[in-house]
Amino acid sequence: MTKHQGENRRYGKSQNLILTWCFFSYMDNGAKSVRFLSSFIILQKFRNPHGCKSETKRQKKKRDDILAEFVYNRGSVSEMKTEKTKETGEQKMKAYDYVVVGAGLYGAVFAREAVKKGKKVLVIDKRPNIAGNVYTEQMEGIHVHKYGAHIFHTNNKKVWDYVTSFAEFNRFTNSPVANYKGELYSLPFNMYTFNKMWGVVTPEEAAAKIEEQRQAAGITEPKNLEEQAISLVGTDIYEKLIKGYTQKQWGRPCTELPSFIIRRLPVRLTFDNNYFNAWYQGIPVGGYTKMVANMLEGIEVELGVDYLEKKEYYDSLGEKIVYTGPIDAYFAYELGTLEYRSVRFETEVLDKPNFQGNAAVNYTDAETPWTRIIEHKWFEFGKDENGQELPKTVISREYSSEWKPGDEPYYPVNDEKNGKLYEEYKKLAEKENDVIFGGRLGEYKYYDMDAVIAAALDMSERELG
Ligand code: UDP
């Protein structure tokens, strides 16, 4: 056993690893990246006394082959490391040019770009899986968005060309339905919504209704989310489709939230239920995990390792660190904790083919405890990879909560108070030599996936030339 494997041994005994292994084994047999990633996971599986019960002989042979490959790969990496960490003249060389902390989109894109430039890269992640919050896992032949629904959309051609070089995308268009106490409305706010809400038929009638409600509320310059929402769509829509949902999602009244959050949603005087104003949109065929595995192909990845717990060790391995975890956690919360919203999912397999007839249904009243229900199969039109109908369905109820240490942080709360604290952390980050902070958590920014990829590509260009 190499030293490096020894370091790993203390980590990641979660049974999720077994599930993850089953998942990866099920994925594309020929994908080298998947084999390579599986090898890390498998090693951890061997440490776990509970095996994958349903393993067949063929799977066992495949597992043994993968393990052999793993030992070979890790052995050679370890030799390289010993040789390179020897004193070479005055300078001590480190084993990697970059240690990337976090195998989510930012980390995977940076790692890919660095490797393209001939750099040596190690990617680590404390979860037992790659792909961060875009991770998808197979259940009943369905790619389940384990950390919440992700619909890729962008107007950035460069980003679209980039992602489509790692995955084929389907033509999914996000059209959520709002359920307000049993009344169903189309989202985003468009002529279908206005017709159902007010019975208006023409765009002029809809615009007049919104204007009438805006004037009655007396809003000229919106100062918070509530005022912004009313001035965009009027009081009725605010009360039924925005107020309850937003307060559940953010745990704060709309009067205390920044207006930009609601401006994420389009308002249209056309019959168009497309949630995004994006030229390009879709879901990667085979799931996001496969796409990120393709980004990480041939790159060393260690899963189930916590950088902040072993900071000194990982810092000694890399000339530079690319850190995509929470910025306040990096500094041991020395200036105080930034606020995040966390999300909890209750996922169920249902023995029926269709639960709600749509990928996303938002529960916009204040009383229903969940914010939305995702029915994952509709991201892929209810079909498996061979185009067959699926007899079962998988749904996830999403509950929003205030983040506390130990929870997964999902959404930065980009209000004034947190914005100021982040600026203080940013000053500390700027003084941190040889560390690049990036991504939704590293930059404390409510980034969409395409913006994260664009930011990682920009950083790569600046850093790598
Ligand atoms: N929102 C709402 N009602 C809805 C959906 C969204 O009021 O049915 C508001 C809510 O404040 C939310 C914001 O719009 O935080 C942005 O929604 P989006 O769907 O972009 O949030 P995400 O998908 O990132 O959770």
C-alpha cells in the first residue's frame, strides 16, 4: 500500500460508496474515466465489510479488473510523487501543479483546462461522488438529480460548445407548474398565467392589469423583492405565486430580500412557458455525472477526503490550490459565518408511471412545507436510455432550511449583510498566496451552471494563459 492510499484509508466509509460503485459500474462500460473513477470508489468499497449483495460473477470480474488497474495507476502516481518531492537544487518540487478542491463544475472545468495545458492535477472532493451538486444517480432507470433539479440553459455559445463537447444534450425545456392550494398556473409568468389569473385574453389586457395593480401599490422604485415582484407582475400574482414560495425558500420575508432574485424569472406577454430566456437548453443524455466524468477523464480524483481537515497535507502536494468550497469555512469562520440556505430532499420510488405529469411542480402557498416536487423521469421524457417507457417513477420533495454547520450549503444569501461579510473574506482570500477561490461557494455567488462554467473558463485563461 502506498502512502497516499494510506492517507485515504481514514476516509469515506459511508455505505453511499457502495451505491455509487453500483451506479458507476452500471454506467457506460467503455468509458475509461468512469473505470478510473470507479477504481477509487472500489478501493473504499473493499474497506467496507458490506459488499454489493447482488453482485454477479461478471460484475465481480469487472471489479477485479478495475482494482488491478487502480493499483497500477496509483502505484505509478505514488512513485512520481516520491521522486518529485526530493530536494531538487534549492527548490522543492511538488507533485502537482494544482490540487483542485471540489469535483463540481468549477473544479472539473478548471482541472480539464489545466490538463490541456500539460499541468499535473489532482482533484479531491469530500463527497463519495464527483459532480458536486449536479450529481445524478440512477434509480429505476431514471437519472435522479440527487442534490436538486438542474436544467442546463445558457445564452453563452462558448459555454454551450464547451459542455456539448462532453455530453449530448436532450431538448428538455423547463416549464414548471405552480400549485397554489390546488389551483394550477403556468410558470414563468406569461399569457397562460395571466389568462388563468384574470381571464385576460390579449397582451394589452394583461399589461393593463399589471399596471393597474402596480399603481395601486404605489411602487415607483422597487427597493426589495416584494416591491420588485409587484411592479413586475402585480399584487395577485405576487400573493399567490411568489410570496409563500419565496418565504419558504429563503426563510425571510420578501421585504428583506434583494430584488435581483425575482428578476431571475422572465415575465412575458406571450404564450411561452419556457422558464428560461436562454438560446440553448437541455439535460445531458446519460446524466450530469457522466458529463462531469468525461470532463475528468484521465485526471486523478480522490473522493471522500476533506481538504480542510488535511489542509497541510494537500497544500504540500500542490503548487497551487483551486478551492471551490465555502470561503468562510476556508478561513475557519474567523470573521463569522456567511448565511446559506440548505435544501433537504425526500426521495420516493412510486409504483406508478406518472405522479404529476411534469418535471417540476412548485407549491407556492406558505402552508405546504415543501417548496417543490421534482419528478425526475420527465427530464428525459419518461423514457430509459433505450427509449422504453418506465413503469415506475421517482419523486423528490424539496424542503428549504437555514444552513447550519454540518449541512450542505446550497444557496448563498446575497443580501446586504452577507455581501459585506463576503467582501471582508474576499480581502483575506486575496492575501492567500497560491489559492484560487472559485464557484458558487468559493465566490459566495448565486451562480447558474453556465455562469460557473464561464467563470471557470475565464479563470483558466487568466491562470494558464
Ligand atoms: N419564485 C417564486 N415562485 C416560483 C418560483 C420562483 O416566487 O414558483 C421566486 C423565488 O423567490 C425564487 C426565485 O423566484 O427564489 C428564483 O427562482 P429560481 O427558479 O430561479 O430558483 P432556483 O431554481 O435557483 O431554486
